[in-house]
Amino acid sequence: MLIDTKYLGKVQIEDEKIIQFESGLPGFNDETKFVILDIPGNELMQILQSIQTPDLAFIVTNPHYYYKNYTFKLDEPIIDSLNIQEEKNIVILAIMTIQEPFHLSTINLQAPIIINSKNKQAKQYILPYDQYEMKAAISFPMEEKGV
């Protein structure tokens, strides 16, 4: 399938790479189909691109690149809704807000994106406690964080 993207122009994707957000993302309830695209020359960040709306894309990253001790427990409803059978199938991403200069950029640790890599079901999971920030500073290169 050929899709238009916000940052990379037209991109060919395989149907099996499409990630399904059953109820969309908060604020974008009708946006249910996304794909993760690599950013050429950038190993730390990727693009979460809407299949339906070319201008809707988020820069995402594995939060452990920036916060090594980032941990939380998934509750049963999200495990059930994503049909997660094995921990090895869980992919965790965090949405970034990129600013100029880069050191002003932030990462949303309070609402990670949880993906079941086996069935491509996903959900943005708002953590039920205030241990992490929605606009956490990005330290680069990664430093040991005791959060």
C-alpha cells in the first residue's frame, strides 16, 4: 500500500505493518490505523504515522534510550484489550515533542504507547499514578536516571 506521510513523502508499506488503535489516540479518536516508519539516519527516533491522515504523525522513541530505569506495571484491562499473551511481545514507545534547540524537546513518560507486536493491536496507556511527567526533559546522550 502506498501512503502519503507528513515527513517522508509517499511511502510503500506492507499491510501487516499496520498498527490498530481500537479507540484511536486521545484527541484523535477516529484515527485508528498507524504505521511506524524509520527516520533515515536516526536510530533513536521513529515516526508513528496515521494511515488515514497524512498530516498526522508523531515522533516516537523507546523511552529506555533516555530513561534507563523507566518502569511501570500494565493493568489487566490493557493486557486483555491488547490480547497480550507474552511479555516479549510488548513494545513500549513514548511520544516526543521536538523543539529547536533540541535540548528543549520533551518526552511523554506519563502516557506511553503500548503495542502488542504479535497482533499489531495498540493503545496509549495513561499511567494511573504520577510517577512520570508528560513533558519530561530529554537528556542526550542518555544518562542514568533514577526515576
